[in-house]
Amino acid sequence: MVFRKLLACLMAVGALSGCASMQSAMQPVQPWEKDQLAKEEMQLVPDRTEEFFDSRVYFSREAAFGGKGVGGGGCGCN
Amino acid sequence: MQLTLKKKKQRKDEAVRSLLSAASASLLLAVPLAHAEDVHQHHAEGAHQHHAEGAPEQPWRVDAGAMRYSEKDRISVSELNFRARRQLSEDNALSLRADYDSVSGASPTGTTKIQTTSGASGTAYMAHFQTVRAAVGADWETSLSPDANLTLSGDHSSSKMNKSSGIGAAVARDFNQRNTTLVAGASYSVDAIDMEIMTELTPSDTATIRATSEKKDQIDLQLGVTQVLARGTLLQLNFVHSNASGYMTNPHKLISVVHPLTGETLTNSPLTEKRPDKRDSNALYAQVNHALGEGVLYSSYRYFQDSWGIKAHTVDFKYRQPITEKLYVQPHVRVYAQGAADFYRSMLAVGEIPAYASADYRLAKLQTNSIGVKLGYKPSSGGELTARVEVMRQNGEQHPQDAIGVQRTADLFPELEAIIFHIGYTKLF
């Protein structure tokens, strides 16, 4: 029990220090530094057709769905 | 000269206005059905691409694709997808999409492979079917302020027996020098099925027609954040809650009824299945895009859980590496694992009538492994051509614990293997 509490404390401290160090390391990226992020391949969905076909295939073959956004439901298809 | 230009601009503005009002009217009149990711996807464009590309010079973006999905000994799907996005003004963009698919082949009915009923071949383990489906959709993106975008969407799809319509809205707001974007979205969809619906959990030979149509409503709510972590690193976190109510039983699926000790199929008439009419689900999704030299690594993870008792994990990696200035290669690996729904049963013993039961293998414990590669080519004339091949394998419990007697000797989850070919073309102009 004591070990569990100790472990939980350690994890909390670790997480907090991790956040703090990340925060200090994370200077906001300036607009003139966004050359890379502006590229097509850095978009969240760089290839819409690929994304669409994948979601169609896996939606009809697996029980889990969604997560990337809202909309949809389905076609009730096989 | 200036006057002519002004007149032209006025005419253009009027055209844009009428186009916009037509678009919004059609959206409000519930044009069309939607595909899950679209609302969010277009936000992504709004938040990043929009500013990156600047609209005026190339107001059009067209994406077209064709896919062929073939399962070994089971179904095949051919699908065409087309979408066009037009930047109408600095603050408005309209997207239209259309999708057509044709499915044919054999699909498992849910019954067991071993059928010992004398004098009959039993109820088919596989059933052949064929269907086509068409879908259209539209999005309207507009700026609410210099830092906020609204996307409204509408979609509709139709096949012989199924119709689906949906509307959605999402607001995205940038903070922190556009390094942080918050997204909130909601959508509503209605699925209708028109066919003879038989009484549930009833022997298929004595089942009677209970209804000739049924429907399902679904509400999705989304909260998301996109954070620029570093010059070449982007993080997206998303939470989506879905609430579905209505008819979610699969009217084509059956469950074998076997002797409680020997496992023999005593009757030639398996039961129709029944699923709960409520389903709440939650999906937590995280994605990181990380630039590695000239390449980009895309990593994502999704945790899914629902009120049917299903828990699922999905991990996906893609790595895009340029080979020359015009050519790139992108390997892909995806692993998916799900637990079974509470009411999943590979078979039922005689006399057993649970509240809900389904033998649909997609509700069983299963794992999907996919591996693929995509080639992208950017010709000097502009645009981008892509070609992709992917192999998908699905495995589950071949000998589940609830198998009875002789059924234990059968492979109750034959491996499913599918090959996916996909070509795509994108052009800005």
C-alpha cells in the first residue's frame, strides 16, 4: 500500500517535472519559423483520398470507429 | 478601365454571394451524409493550409481517387471518390464531394461451419450479396474572426436498402500565435434501412416480419486541440463522444443453435440476432507529425470504448521519405486490437435465449494487422499522383471458450486477408 502511494507520488512528480521542462523548452514557434509546418506533408490529413478509403475499409471491418472528428455515422454496410 | 474592373468585381461578388446562399440553403435543407473525419479535416485545412497557401492564386483543389479492395474468397469493393474545394473569397471556401462504391461477394452469416443437421446442407456459412452505394456531401468554411473558423457540413448516402443523412458544425479557434488550435464540433445523422425486418432472436424459419423499415440516430460531439510542439512537430489530441440510438441489429446475420453437450446443430434454423438499441462510445485520438530531415513520420494512437463492452486500441505509423525532388515513398504499418462485445456469442445452446446476442465476427475479439506502401509523384506540370498497395490480415479466436462439443474442432475465426490498391490524383489550380 505504502509502495503504491510512493509510486503514485513519484509518478506525479515525474509528470509535473516533465511538463515543466517541456514548457521551458517549448518556446512558441514564431510565424517565420513555420516553413516546415506549412508544407503539404505536415498537414494533419496530407492525403484526403487515402484517409477516406482507409476509414471506409476499417469502419466496415472493425467495431471501433471515429476519433478524428465529428460527422458520419455510416452506411450500415456489410 | 478601372470602372470595368470594379463592375467585374461587383459581378464576381454577386456570383459568390449567390453561390454561398445556394450552398448554405442546401446545407440547411440537409443535403447530404457525412464521413466521420471531414469536419475536422477541413478545420485542419482552415487552420494551417489556408494560411500557408494563400487562397487567391490557386483557388481550386481537386482530389480524385479509385480503390479496389479484395478479400480472399470473400467480398470485393470498387470505389471512386472525388472532391473539389474552391476558395470563394479570403474568408469563405466551399467543398463538394461525391463517392460511389460497388460491393459484391460472400460474407459470413454468423452460423458455424460445422452443420450436422441430417439431410440438409444447413444454413449457409457464407451468403452472397451485391450492392452499390452513392454519396454526396458539401462543406462550407467561413472565418468568424481572424482567429476563428466555422465549418458547416452536410452529407447524404444512398444504397438499395440503406439511406443516411447528416449535418455537422465545427468551430476552430487559434491561440498562442497560431501555435494552438482548439476545436469543438457536433454532428447529427440519421440512418434508415428499408427491408423486411424479422423478429429478433427467433428461429429463422419461423421468424415473422416485424417491420419494413427501421432507423438509427447518432449524435457525435468532439473536443480537440492541435499544438505546434516545435518547428517540425505537430500534435493533435481529440476526444469524440458518440451517442447512437435506434436499430443497430444486423438483419442479415444469424446465430447457430447447437446441442449443449455435443455441439451438433440440431436444427436447420439458426436464430436471428439482436443488438441493444443504445450505444454510447468514446474515442480518444492522438496524432504526432514529426519532420525527420526531409522525411515526415506520422504516428497515431486511438483508444476506443463503448457501452457494448468493446475496448479497442489502434496504432498507426507512416513514414514519408523523398527519393528525388519529384518522388517519395511512404511505408505504412497499422495494428488494431479489440475485445469482444458483451453479447457476442459464437453459438447458442438449444433453449438459450439471452436478451441480446450476435455472432457477427466483427464484434468478436480480433486483431487487424496492415502493412503497405505508397508512392507519390509530383510531375513538373503540377499536381500529385499517388499509388498505394496494402495488405490487411484479420485474426481472432479460432477456438473460442464458448464453443461447444464438436464445434471446438472447427476453425471458428478463419483468417481474413485483403489486398487494397488505391490510386489518387490531387491538383491545385
